[in-house]
Amino acid sequence: MKHIVTGIVAHVDAGKTTLSEALLYRAGAVRALGRVDNGSAFLDTDALEKQRGITIFSHQAQLQTPTLAVTLLDTPGHVDFASQTEQVLSVLDYAILVVSAAAGVQGHTRTLWRLLARYQVPTFIFVNKMDAPGAALDRVLEQLQAVLAPGCLPFSAGLTPALQEEVATLDEAAMDEYLVTDEIQPETVQRLIQARTVIPVYAGAALHLDGVDELLEGLSRWTRERSAAPEFGARVFKVSHTDKGERLTWVRVTGGTLRPKMGLGDQKISELRVYNGTKYTVAPAVAAGAVCALPNLTATYPGQGLGVTPDAPAPTLTPVLTYAVVPQGADQHACLAALRELAEEDPQLRVSWSAHLQELRVQLMGAVQLEVLTQILATRFGLQVRFDAGSILYKETLTAPIEGVGHFEPLRHYAEVHLLMTPLPRGSGVQFVANCSLEVLGASWQSQVMAALRAKEHLGVLIGAPLTDVRLTLISGRASIKHSVGGDFREATWRAVRQGLMMARTAGTAQLLEPWYQYRLTVDQTQVGRAMTDIQAIGGTFDAPQPTGAQVTLTGAAPVAGMQNYAQTVNAYTHGQGVLECSVEGYRPCQDVTAVVAAAAYSPTADLPNTPDSVFCAHGAGYPVAWDQVPVAAHVAYLTARPR
């Protein structure tokens, strides 16, 4: 029997969990059809999910047809919890993207499509709510093909001659096959689906079980089982805690076989749990392709690769707002411990403690996540907290290469590090590379440098915001046979990063980035002029207005700084009738750099834990050298043009 791991993803309210329930029911995995609206959904098991009627955490279920076994992963639909959805994508064989027939492709649908493309997940689309007034599959198909991909083709009626002809137009080899035989073989269709050239589209109304059997049949017929490596490999896609406080590490086995007592680093696996909703069975072994949970491992994290499997790419969906945590009757240490446990489950929470401000801060996606976090702290940990007004999470990058130098030479210590810092395309994050001859710097010292680069989040020098979209390449350095120790290279490396950023600031090539939203704004026809004026005023853009009856929809992009509180404004001038949906698009150059830098009042040289200065030694004593004098004092010649 074929076994696949499938995830269901969607914009909130598209009916994702309803479809999950319908698939489980029609496959005979559950006896009764669960409902989201009355809290009986098999997969929305958390009390908060039942209360709010939305999926907040990813969940697992098992279903089976005569020819197919499916591990089904239901994911959050609300944009505020999209980082948890992204964690799941790296372990999927196939995804089911649910689109509402009434709403069509929405802002978060586009975001999910970009993520599915990034992780190269073959995708089926289910157009749900076809029973809604005015729903028309032809119109939705036209939009899917225009906005997502031309390969979105209707599969509900099977591989008809008309469908075969459309498939042939998408691939040269398929066209040759079609011209010779006048048909397309099922194996060819499977190949094109796996390559994301063809995206099968099914339609129905999951609440009434319409179209669900056809989707199940399509999954059975058109999917392929992933080939597995013989060596053991697995990837962590989730960390959670049970009601009893057990820490669970959820993994997809990608190669070999996972067994109890196997060692993962300095930890051993005690038990293998295969979950189906809230219940689980203990497995004696888990083969490649399956998903299981490992209790009581302490050093795992989402995205981690085990065995021969590498870590997943760094997530692209990151928070854009930061909040200060204000305990109400609880101490900071209790709040910090609770938030760190939650950050194990969602690393994008980014919990930090500022000793300078004596302030605990978290990074979040939006208001709904903030409300849920407040409730979780109260119900799970018994902590009452409030949060200050959210501030924008800016980032910093470079627009031109620069060489940074760090030197650390107090008495009886020695290390010098040269890093070439080069800009990368938006969304690349920070990359670390070594390109230094072993004759210049030995392997052990190079290893120390690379470990130091990965050991902390590097901050920019404009406002102290996180560095992004930069490649840091070790290109040269020097050690002392007599005096160098590992910690010396950590200090020299961190100083080299900051020194290079200071040189870039002086050269005008340090750049401040701000987050932008993709938005979809629906207002009355009489209010569209006001909406367009508002969007222009905050520096946003919009496409041509799309009229729908008495309403008009604007779509486009705008800075988070201008849109942060705009939902309240829309609610006021539309008297509660307007609808604003936002999803994070990414980062762009900041529009008002001068004001943001002035408001931050950040002094990079006063940030001693991130100092750009170096330490040299003369006459038996170490002495500080300011960052702008390091190029002159450096012991190793610059490999690039020495900054002036």
C-alpha cells in the first residue's frame, strides 16, 4: 500500500478543518463528522481552538483507503500562526490547498502558494464552499491559473480527453507522447504533478461531503510514494508539550528506520508514538515516510535535521512586531521561563531579555497571536500579563560589499579575523561561508570562527535591528601558536562583523529595511476614494480596483508601519462594513530612515556586548583601538580595497 504525508493549508475560513474532518469521515477514520462551529472537530483538540473556532496548532491524523495510507497534518489557517504552517511544509509529500469559492484567491493564499513553491511541495487544490450563492468554478479556475499557476486544471471528472489535451500543452515530453498516442499515460500525469507543473483542482462543499470522494480518489490515483534513503534520517517539524508537561518532538522519518534506544547526539529515544488526534499508539519501529512523536528529548528544535537529513531552510515567515511583556502579579523570571517553553514550540516567538531596559520582549505576527498568547500564559502557566503597544521590527542589511576586521589581543591572547560581507537578495537571511586557505588559518580556528558566527543574532549599527540578507565569508585571519584559544576567535569574529557594519554606515551602504504587508481591502463604492487616498498617504501601492456589486476591493502592498492600526480606521469610516486582510509580504528599504533612526537613538559604540572596537597589545598590556582605526592597526593585510 502506498503511504504519503499530506498537509492541508488554507486562508482562514476557507474550510480547511472542515475538509480534514470530511476526509477522515469518508475514509472511515472517524464515525461522526466533526464540526468546527460546535467544537466537535476531531483535529481541533485544544480548548482555545474550540473557543475561537480556528486552528492554532498543527495536528496529526491517520486515514486509509483501499490503496492509500495518509498521514494528514492539519495546519493553522490564520496568518498570525503561519510560521507553524511553514514548519510543516518541509516534511510533506503533497499538500492540499483549500480555496473558498466565494472569496477566491486571497492575500494569505498567495503567501501559502509562495511557500509551497519554496519547499517544492506538489499540490492539490480543493475549491470549497461551492454551495455558496454565486459560486462559479470557471471563475475560480480562471483566477487560479492567472494568479497561482497555469497548470491549475480541473480533475473532478477524471482524466478526460479535454483534460489530457490541456496537460499536454504544459510539458514538451507530454506533448510528444500525446501527439504519438493521442493520450497521456497516468504515469506522465503523476510525474507532472510531482514536478508542480500540473496542479489538480477538485471542487465541492466539504461541509456536505460534496467532492470529497473525488479528492480521495485523486490522491490515491495521482500521488507517488517518496523514495527513501537507506541511511537513517529524519526532520523535526514541531515541538509541543502535553497536558502533563511532557515535551514531544515530532519528526518525519526520511530514511532508514527509527527505533527506541537509538541515540540522537547525547540523548536516547525512549519511545515512539504514532498519534491520531489526541490518542497514540506506541510503535516498536517507524520506517521511512512515517511521522511520529518522541517524548522527553530536550535539545531538539523545529526544522532540525537528524541523521543524514540536513536542517530545513530558515523560515521566511518571521514576525514584524515586537512587544514588551508586563507581568501582572507575577515575576519576570516566571514569565521568561514560560515564554522560553513556548518559544521551543514556536521559535519565531523570539523571546529576549534586555538587561539594559530590564524588559522582557517577544516578537509576534499580529493581534490575534497576541490574544492567544495572553490566554495560553493564563490557562497553561497561571500567569497574568499584559503587553505594551507593539512596535515595528525593522531589519538592517548592506547595499555593497565591505571587509570587516576584528582583532582580540589582550595579554596572552591572540586572534584576528577578516570577513567579507556581501549583500544578498531579499529574504535570504544571513549566510555563513568559509573561503580561507588552511595555510593562512588552520581548520580548528576556522571552525571556531564559523561557530561564533552562528552563535548569536548579529545586530546592525543604524538602530540595532537584526542583520539580514547578508553573506558573511571568512576570508583571512591569524592565530598565535603560543597564545590563541577558542574564545579569542569568538571575540574577534563578533568584532569583525560590527566593525564592517560601521565601515558600511560611514560609506552610506548600510541600509534600514521595514516590513510590508500584502493587503486586501473591501469597502463600499462610495468609500473607495478615501481608501485609495489613505493607502497613498502611507506610501502603499494598489492594483486597479475590482468592483463586486456595491463593493470595491483594493489589493496591493503597504508598509506595516502605516497599516498597523489601519483596521480600526477602516472600521470607523465604513461603520463596520469594511474588511481589511493583511499578510506579511517581506522587507523593503525603509521609507523614512531619518525619523526611524532618530527615534531609536541607538549608539552602536555604546552597545558594549556588540562592540565594533578591537583590542591590541603593546609593551605587555592590551589597549583598545576604535573601529575606524582598526584597518590601520590590523596585522593581516586587507584582501579587498582597504577602507579609507
